[in-house]
Amino acid sequence: MTWLTWRQLRTSAASAYASLLLIAILLAVTGPALAHLAATAGHDFLNRAQDNSADAALYDIGWIAVLATPPLIGMFWGAPLISAELTAGTQRLVWNQTVSRTRWLAVKLIVCGAAAMAATGLLSLAVSWWSSPIDKALDATATSAAPAGFWFPRLAEETFAARGVAPVGYAALAFMLGVTLGLVLRRLLPAMAVTGIGYIAVQVVMNLWVRPALLAPEHLVMRITNTVNFSSRNGLILSQVPEPGAWITSEQLTDNAGHSVALPSWTPTCFTDGPGRNSQACFARLHRLYEVVVAYQPAGRFWTLQFYELGIYLALAVALAAFCVYWIRVRVS
């Protein structure tokens, strides 16, 4: 049964692992030069790395590849795994060979799921290793809520899901989501489409609501002084990051009594008047009347959040696997 499952998977697995090998070789060849630059360039490392078009391209290729791998696995490995068998009716041949439905499904899920998780984990490991000089520099020097030029800190929403061990959980969930939808819908193309949409929806929910609530954030009350730690863009507050590499989860403008207030209508004059007297008076008024309360996750919580998220996604994947066992035993003829 295991051999048969591997034969069915080997073509797609070979393509995926060949692509992984190419990326890994590219990162292994260029990684030492990036590490050497980090060791010798000092505080100018991020700017010099950004000026190198090859490093900039590999940085983008790396995190985009890790982000894209789980949904592709769910759509092209998970969704067809059972739906193709049910559509062709080939599962009956196996079931009539003294192989139970539960064993048939379990072998498929274990073999294919392990291959999917291993591929994603190895890719994340390679990308995290190559990017580690940049990540360490950002965790030590980043001072703005916006990315440091071209780069994003490890806790930023853009890169958190492309580092560490969390992508292994993403792959497990995406794979099981594809299997479940293929089993229930029994139509390949709808199952693939819904898998992609469903995975993206889960990631959005995680980024916006679940991850910020996994650990109680630190808080810092900041006085408004000048444009270094306060700026107005479309009515938003963008304050200075309280710690290098920190992830700001919320910001709120308050009055001196601690009550939440809206951004005053005259705030834009602080920026349109330039550095002259009116601008100074404007910021003096902001400093006197308002504060910014910042909630944030320190950079040191990266691995804690990674393992929390890994556990959540693995638990969801196991729950979907249990549902598939129930469905194939009770609802599939």
C-alpha cells in the first residue's frame, strides 16, 4: 500500500523536490557572500545588501516561494489525492484486496502529508538560513514601524509566515484542507479552487486576529515630539517602533486622561507647513495634548509565536484527518 501510494505521488514529488533543490543550491552558493558582507559592512550592511540586485531578488524569491508552497501543495497534492480515486472508482480495487478504508486513507495521508511537510520545512530552513544575516541586522537596528527600506523584520506579517517552523504547519493544514475538500466535493477543479481560497482565508484570520492574541502584548505610552515618531498618512498613526525588530499590533491616540480620541482635523498642518514656526507650534500642541499608546510584540518572542502557530495548524490538520476518516467510512460507498 505504501509502495502504491508513493508511485502515485512520485512524479509530482520529483518536480517539487527538484525545484527545492535548485533553490537550495542557489541559496547555498550566495549565502556565504551575504554572511561575509554582514560581518564586514557593519551598520551599512542593510543598505549595501539592498544595493545588490542579486541579493534583493533572492530575498524576494525566498519568502515568496515559502508563502506559495503550502497553498500549491493543498491544491495540487491534497485536492486530487482522494477525489481522483473516487472519480475513477479505483479505490474499490484496493478495498477488495483486504485493505480497509481506514488503512487505505491513513497510508495516503501519512506518505503524502509527510512529503509535503518535509518539502516545505526544508525550503523554509534554506530561506531562513540565507536570510539570517538580514534578519539579525533588522532585529538589532530596525527603528521604524515601516520596513527598513527593502527589508522586513522577522515578526512582520510579510515575512513571519516565511521563516522558522510555522510553514510546516501551514503545509500540513493546506494539504489536509485539499484532501478534505476533494473527498467531500468529489470534483477536482472546484476542490482545488476552494482549497486555495480557504487557505488564504485561514491565513488572513490568523494574521489579523489570532496571532496578535496568542501572547499578551507589551505596551508603551509615547509622547508626540516630531516627525521622527509621529506622522499622518490618510488619518493613520505611524509611531516609532519601541524596540528593534518589534511587531506593532495596535496604536491608539489618547488624550492626557488616557481616553481614546480621533486624530484632530488640524494635524495635516504639521506636515504641510514645513520645518518653520507654524510646524513647530503644531507639534508643540500635539505634544501637550496627546499621547500614542503602542501595543507590540518584542522581537524575542519570534520562536514562541512560531511554535504556537505550528501547534495550532497541526491540530487543525489532525482534526481534518479525523473528519476524513469518518467521512470515508460512513459517507463514501
